[in-house]
Amino acid sequence: QKEVEQNSGPLSVPEGAIASLNCTYSDRVSQSFFWYRQYSGKSPELIMSIYSNGDKEDGRFTAQLNKASQYVSLLIRDSQPSDSATYLCAVNFWGIYGGSQGNLIFGKGTKLSVKP
Amino acid sequence: DGGITQSPKYLFRKEGQNVTLSCEQNLNHDAMYWYRQDPGQGLRLIYYSQIVNDFQKGDIAEGYSVSREKKESFPLTVTSAQKNPTAFYLCASSKGVIYQETQYFGPGTRLLVL
């Protein structure tokens, strides 16, 4: 059973602070990882994807991947009230012979609240 | 503008009724997906299709049916066999179904039971 776990929150941070969102997954087989942001009542929108160990930066967002420890995180620097949303972690698990298993497995999401 | 459209935005279903949710994309993507989202829950895969005239069941396919007659279109029918259909339904697409393919989502359809 392939699983993706996230702390449901809510995670509350003051405006201008760094928000740290974490995600763990169950399977060591090679994978690709995605972070989506979902505002209340709206559909998910892609923030970042990451495929290799280490950090990947895009503006105020940094994704960090550690395959040995089976976790991926998203850091949001200089958090703004407009960042208040639910953040979904998604993992594409590969088969043992390579190739996608065919779909993304989503965590339940972490709700972030940025206070002015 | 390229993107994914879903209609209607809201849909009401009566007991025993089948309803069909529309999903269209003009991104020239090969793969399309249907997910269901319940409050406080993650997305769960209903069906996906990698190519025209072919589709695969996801984790919660019971009570749903799909077709893929055109590359651009992947409609979802919620049948009367689905006893708890109230949810937010999301359609997504990707270039293909390989390990690095990013999925992009439509705006969603909210289904309510009368």
C-alpha cells in the first residue's frame, strides 16, 4: 500500500516568516514529487515538482527532497496572507522495473494560515 | 488560452439518476484523469486514460463510468450505483503517464444530491 502522509494542521505563521510543510511517503522505489496549492473551494494548482535529492528553489518557494529518509518538504519564505491555503503533496510511485504506476498518490494536505 | 474546462460548476442529482460531468482539454495532452475530493480528504483517483479508447480503473471506480472517444474529452458518468456521490470532482491531464509528467487540474465540478 503506497501512502503519502502530511500533518493536517492548521499551521499558523506570522506574515514574513518561513512556513515549513512536510510530507512523508511509504515506498523507497524511485518517485517524482509535486506540491500543489489549493485555495478553499478551488482546484489544486501546481507550485513545484522535484525529482532528485536536494533543494529546488523557485522564487519564495523551496522544495527539499531526501529519498533516504523518505520525506519531501516545502519552504515558503516571506509568507504572505495570500499564501493561506491547503498544500497538497503528491507522489508518483514507480514500478520496480521502472515506469510510472500510472497515477499520483495525494496526501490529505496541510492547511496553512498566514496571519497579518 | 490553453487549459482544462469542466462543466457544470455545480450539479444536482436526484436519487436513482445518472449524471455526466464534462471535461475538455486543449493542451494536446495524452493522459486524462478523474479524481474525487471529500472535505478534509486528499484526492482519490476514479479513472484515468492514457490514450483514446482506453481507460483504467483507479482506487474508487465503483459506481462511475467513463469514455475516451476523443483525445480532448474525458466525460465522467456518476451512476445510480454510487450511493454517496456528494463530492468535489476534479479532472486533470498530463502529457503522458510516465514518471515525471505533471498533472494539471480543471476548475472542478461540485456534485450535490437532492
